[in-house]
Amino acid sequence: MNENKNKVINYAQDFGALIALILLVAGISIASPSFRTGANFLSLLRQSSINGLIAFGMTFVILLGGIDLSVGSVIAVTGCVSAGMITWVGLPVPVGILTGILCGTLVGALNGIIISRTTIPAFIVTLATMNIGRGIARIYTHAQTIAVLDDPYTFWGMGSILGLPIQLYLIIAVVVLTSFILNRTGLGRHIYATGGNKIASEYSGINVKRVTFFVFVLSGFLASLAGVLTVGRTFTATMIMGDGAEMDAIAAVVLGGTSMSGGKGSISGTVIGVIVIGILKNGMNLLGIDSSWQYVVQGIVILIAVYIDYIKSEGSALSAFKAMVGKRA
């Protein structure tokens, strides 16, 4: 009986997001014909790409057994600094964008330094830098909206190549790179090992501090890219940019099967999770569902995914304990 239960749980964990995606597409297509239009597809792709960039970085963080609540603030810092440097200071667009990305990445580096060199939980550190980032964005902009109408910048939000949005090419490149790091490099193996058992990893010679620092820098960098895409898409930068973005990213990662306890997960799973969250939000908007209820629905989705992960972890621990007892007997 328990064996059958575990099989069902494993199936739900491995294929639940894909099944949910298929059901969502079918259900929303029937309920709202406008969902099937090309214009809506392009809008969905552009919006999901922003969450995708954050989610890929968050995958690395959660694989490590941590969390990064500062990614939404990194979007604001990057967007506001880059827009200000271009519109207010008059710097060339490439320089302004690189300056914004550097500032956002520095937030990730600050997270990495503190978390890797102390025992302060990532939740607390990134909660602090989340507020610091928001404060910096507010101070820099004086609570004003910065307009960015330069074509080289807006191209990153609304441009296309061969009829396909520029975001699609960027996402493909990031997916290939992050998948390669996790699956084909020693660093990737060290990330999985550290997330699975930090103490054992240290004893085995893995530089856990360096791995942790890299992961949070990567998360900050990818969130910075999301900030650039956000400004390019909306033509404006505000201090409230990226508000709640961390929740969308966490939801996508957890839905994709990455364990909140660390050590288990994949970029491919996160891709499915990003698509599910994107379609879910897009569908609720098309159906006219109040934004307050959208938060409720998304929270329920996260709880279900986390609960499945919890049950699977408990089942794995119980099976390991029974196996150990059986050997001793």
C-alpha cells in the first residue's frame, strides 16, 4: 500500500507540472478564445521571459537549500539605475544598461559574501537586501518615474529577430548555459552536493563558500537582466518595479520539481513551471479574475507543490530508515 502511495507521489512530483500545463492550456483555450491569438502568445512569451530569468537563478539558489527574496529589488535597482544613467545623465545606452546590470549584480554579490561567510540564513540576508534595494531605488529616483524611449533599449523589451521576440533567443541561451553548468560541470555537481549535504560536501573538499557565492551572484545577474527586459517592455522605470517577482520565481521553481530542501531539481523542470505560472496569470487576466484572487490562487499552487515535495521527502526518509533497520536486522 505504501509502495503504491510513493509511486503516486513520485508521479505527481515528476509529471504534475506538465499535466497541469496541458490542462491549463486546454481549459483556458476553451474558456477564452482570445488566449489562442498570436498577439496574446507574444505577450505571454515576453512576460514569462522575465519570470524565467529570475526563476533560473532561483533554481540554483534553491538547489543549494537557500532562498533569494531580493530578486524583485534587484530588478528595481537595475531598471532605475540604467534608465537614470541614460535619461538623466545622458550616457550611451549600452553603458547605462551595463551600469544597471553591474549594480544589480553587486546586490547578489553582497548576498553571496554574507551568506557564504556567516551562518546567517539566506532568508534573513536576502530579506534585508530586498529592503535595501527598494530603498536605493526610491532614493535614486526620488519616487519619480523615469521614461526610456531610446530604441536600443526598448529593443530588449519589444524587439524581434526573424519575427520572433528577442526574449526567446535570450531565454534559450540562458537555459542552455544554466543546464550546461548544472549537468556538465564540476561546479554543477558541487551545487547539487552542497544542497544535499553541506557538511559532507565540506569534508569531501568542496569549496562550499565559493559555490554559495557564485550561486547568489548568478541569481543577482539574471535578475538584473530581467530588470533590463522590464524597462525595455514598459518604457519606464519605477521604484516599485519587480514587486512580488520573487514569489512568481519561487512558484515556478517549486512547480518544476526542485526540492525546497535542496539537492534535487533541474532547469528543464523550471522551464515548465515558468510556462505554467505564465499561462495561469495570463488566463486569469483574460477571464477577468480580480487580481486579489490571483494572489490567492498562486499561493494555493505554491502550497500544493511544496506539500508534494514534503510528502516525497518524508517518504524517502522513511524508506531509507527502513532499509537501514533491515540491514541491521
